[in-house]
Amino acid sequence: MNEHDQEIRRLVSANRILAQENVVDAFGHVSIRDPRNTDHYILSRSRSPELVEFSDLMEFTLDGEAIDQKDRIVYGERMIHGAIYESRPEINAV
């Protein structure tokens, strides 16, 4: 399994663990910087973290633009994630 696939699996797990431990509620979310392209990040579509699955994950530019949105609703707060990744290149998860 390559680094990208491992990180994606961890992101799905992180969403569920943070929800189970009450760190985030139905509206919380977690993202990772894309290990293949550090000018992108990966975040779930707008969905309760405890329900996040692989198919819910989406890739975004640092400006918060979805690479392949399809008909999925995105978090309004995604811009915060992009701003953090843009201003702090050493950060790999928000």
C-alpha cells in the first residue's frame, strides 16, 4: 500500500475516532494535506464524521475549490483548512 492510500485510510479512521471520543460533533471535520500534491488537501464531503467513508473524501485546492465535486455538498469551513495549509507548509493535518 502506498503512502497516499495509507493516509486516506487514516483520515477515514480519524473522522470516526474523533467522533466516537466526542472531540468533534456532527459538524466537526478533519483533513490531511495530500501527500501526492502538497498544494491540495483531502476532506470529507459535508457529512457527520462518524459516518465518513472512503467515497466521501474529496480533494481541494488551497483556495477551497473542489477538484471533483460531482453532486456532493462541501463544508463551508473548508477555506480555513486551505488557509492553514497555505500559511503553514509544515502542517499535514487539520
